[in-house]
Amino acid sequence: MTKWFLGMVVSLTLAGVACSRDKKSDQIAALDDAYKSGILSKAEYEAKRAALTAPPQTTALDDAYKSGVLTKA
């Protein structure tokens, strides 16, 4: 019975960690709050949100390197 209980606790702990929120979602929530409270203008809000939600720039460079278009030199 104790092994079963311990197994359930470990399983639930791992499931909780796997379902944790992303750091970016916390930053976007803070950005939303700043915009709603009037700290940021609409233009500032949209620029910062676009920067947070944009895909990483290095992905395109990595893809070009892997395909042979670019070299490390």
C-alpha cells in the first residue's frame, strides 16, 4: 500500500511539473496588465508583444546552415 501511495505522489508531481506555465505566458500576462493599467501605449504594447511572440531569429540561420546554403565561415 505504501509503494502504491508513493508511486501516485511521484506521478502527480511529475504531471504537475509537465503542465507548468511557460515563462513567456507570464511575461505576456504582465504586458497585458501594463497595457490595461495605462503604463504602455497601444504602439508600445504591440511592439513588445510582437517581440515576445515572434519565433527565434536563429531558426532561419540554423535551417540555412543545415541545408548547406551557409557555412560557419
